[in-house]
Amino acid sequence: MIDSTVTKLEKSVDNQLSLALTEQLLLHCIYSEQFHLPAAFKTSFQLEKSSHTMHKTWVEQSETRWDVRAAHMARDDLEWEIEQLRQQNSQLRKDNRELKMDYMRLESRIEVLENKFRTMARLLQ
């Protein structure tokens, strides 16, 4: 899904860059017809420079967007894991309380049985 989104974004940006470059190329043609050759060279240089700048800006913006998305996804994953651990912790505490209660009940039964065996041993002597 991410790859298709990236592809769509790249196509969209390529189209936008193409439109911007076409506009600048038209301006270049107009300048080269109206002015002398040095002005045409200057316009050509500016065209290349602005094209490079636009592409560089787009790359930086997309990297920033992906970094932000990755950070949000990582944060969401951590929040989900923390919530899972909290639920697990609460369940473990509940289980621990129940085990302690069962242990106490068994301890009291053992004491009762020990007392009965002692009494029976005394009676049999």
C-alpha cells in the first residue's frame, strides 16, 4: 500500500515538475527570441537551477513526511504495546491474589489434617 502511495506521489510530483519546467521553458523561448543570446544563456541557467531546487525541495519534503509518518507509527505501536502490558499486568495481579488465597486455604487445610493425625496418633498409643 505504501509503495503504491509513493508511486502516485512521484507521478503527481513528476507532473507538477513537468508543468513548471514547461512554463519555464516557454519563458526561456520568449526571452531568447526577444533578447540577445547571453540573456538566453542566463535564462537557461536559471531554468536548470530552479528545476534542481524544485526537485531537491520535493525530495526533502517527502523524506520529512515519511519520517513523520514512521515516527507516528512507532509511537502508536509503542502505545499499543504499553496498553497490552498494562492489561497483562492487571490480569497477573488478579491471578496472583487468587493464588495467594488458594495457598492460604490449602495451608489451613494442611494444619487441620496435621492436627487430626496428631490426635489419632495419640489415641492409638
